[in-house]
Amino acid sequence: MDHPALTAAQPGARDTATRLLGCPAPAKLNLFLHVVGRRADGYHLLQTAFRLLDWGDSLDFGLRTDGVIRRVNDVPGVEEDADLVVRAARLLQARTGTALGADVTVHKRLPMGGGIGGGSSDAATTLIALNRLWNTGLSRNALQGLGLQLGADVPVFVFGRDAFAEGVGEALQALDLPPAWYVVISPGVSVPTAEIFSAQDLTRNTPLIKMADFAASTTRNDLQPVACSRYPAVQDAIDWLSARAPAMMTGSGACVFAEVPSEAEADRIAKSCPPRWKAWVARSLARHPLYEWLE
């Protein structure tokens, strides 16, 4: 069991005027995920409820005056130029015309291909932190628009609150949810999002629901049956966790989660997790740790 909670009290502490250290990039859960249609351009129309967690990656940023943007550490399986962090920094640089650059260190805790927003959250934290470090002054809405160019899950992390989402995930309305504890399990496989969304057997016509009704509605993750049929470890993890608390998959997988009544119960379940998987205890996060950095 591991519980690398984010420390939100003093986000992005500065050791000098030219560095931002320990900028959190929280994970997210999809409390449900319905595919309600498909646009002419192939993008899927969704309804979902995003919940932020006090657990995730963190990033360090160092100011450069030569305009160069570098990821200074290795992230296994992700080439520097393909990293959403680097792409986010370059997009913000191009959008604002700043002559400044940055050295970025990414401290990964979130599993890739887990459906918990690792890369998207890292990208959002990059936009928020560099907007501050470079003093480029973009609003929250403007950064959400940039984030959507990087991926459908990026805007919610810039939005910075639990949210009911529609469209491709970019139409966000704040949700006020009671605090909760979760057990999250990574079953040791990486599930490519594109593979799941392109599957012929994916349900694409789930009826629309209203935000006010979602907690009382019958909801599910439409991507879960597709992921489980292709990655049996995901189904195994759901079955194991469901014997202890109602469990489901988040996003396009592979991580699964269950809400539990207390931290003690979450710890008990996580400590009993089979060693072939990795389990975390996480608490809900009312607002992104960097929320106050934007208007």
C-alpha cells in the first residue's frame, strides 16, 4: 500500500525567484462515464463526473531566459518531444509570444495508461505553473482552451474543481460533492485510450442525464466492458475490489476504484491487495492545489 498524498498547503514553493518547486498534478476519477454520441469528426460525445484526488505527480520548473524548453529527467516510455508537459509548455510559449523558456522535472507517481489523468494533469500543471513563472497572465478560461488542444481531460485540471462534463469533456460545470476516501488499484497493465474508443463493440448511444440527477441515476462506465474484454487483469481487479466495496473502472482504464467510508477502511483494503497489483489510498480534493494561481 502506498499513500503519496499531495501537499496542498504551499503549492509550488519557490527556492529562488526563478524556480517553482513541487507543483502538484493531482489524479482524477470518473465517477461515471457515458458515451452519448459521436461527432462527424470522429470525436466521442461524453457525459462524466470528474473527481480530483489528493494524490498524484509533481513537477519542478526552472526559468530559462534563452527560450529553450527542456524536460531534464527521463520518463520511461515517453520521449521528450512527445511528452504532454513539453507540448504544453511550447503551446503556452507560442500562444503568448514569450521569449522565456523552462527546465521541467517530472516526478511520476501515477501509472501511465491508467485512466486517472496522469499525463493530462501534468500538462495542466505545466500551463498553470508556467503562466505564473513567465508572468504571461492568461486567464483560467484561456488556459482551458489551450489545454483542450492537448487532450480532452486537460481542461478539467485547469478548471480545478470536481466537475460534471459534457461534449468531448470540455464543457464543465462545478460539482459540490461531499468529501470521500477511495481505494485505487492499478492492475499492472496500460490501456491505450484510442484502442478502447475505436472498438466496434463500444456503446455510443447511452441516454443523456441531467447534472442534478446524476447521483440518483443509474450510471456506469461505458468503456469498462470493452477494456475488460481486452485486458482481463482489469476485470480481475474489479472483481477483487467489488468483494470489499462497490468498484468500477475510471476513464478508459486500467485503474479501478471504490469509495469507502473511512481512511481506516481504505487502508485495510489497500494493505490486503494482492502483491501483483498496486493499491493507493486517496482522499477527495475539493480544489486543485494551484487553484488560486488563476482567475
